[in-house]
Amino acid sequence: MSFLNLAFPAEAALPFAQSFFGLIAAYVRPALGLGALVTLVMVFKPLILGLAQAAVLLVKPRKSLEQRILAHKFSGKMMLNRMAMNTACPNRVLPPNCATWPRVTDPVPA
């Protein structure tokens, strides 16, 4: 310990202070960067969502009104068909008298 450490105690504590503030900065700097990134995403969220929707439309265009109506009608018919099958054979076992289900043993037409 020299005479200068007694005369200038701040310079003696400087290495500790540098390492302490360096450690704090190492933890605070990423948190501030992450906060800035989150803020930018929140500000530009409508723009980002619009660009994402435009990209989805480029890859998979929307169906026309006629196609959507036909798909809705077809899904309704399929639902009625499923309901009819469930009422005819509720436990999905193929009894010999259940004519609504195709027989497993029937040959496949060529």
C-alpha cells in the first residue's frame, strides 16, 4: 500500500468500480436492447401483420365466392351423411343387415 492510495482513495477503488459497473452494464445493455426491440414491434405491429397477411395471400389466394358456397354446401352434405351413418350403425360395427355401409368382403370393381 503506497502513500498515493491514502492520498487518492478514489483511484484505489477505481478497478473495483470499473468491474462492478462493467458487470451491471453487461446485464442492463441486453435488457435495454430487448426493450427497444419490443417497443419497435409494438409500434409497427399493424404493419408487420399486414405484410404477413399479404405474404399469405401471395402463397394461398382466397377462394372465390362460388367456391366457398360450394364448399359450405358440400360440408353440410358430408355432415348429414355422417349423421345418417351414425344413426344406421351407431357402434360402427358392420352387421350383415346394415346396407348403408359397404361390405368389407365385396370385391373392388376393376
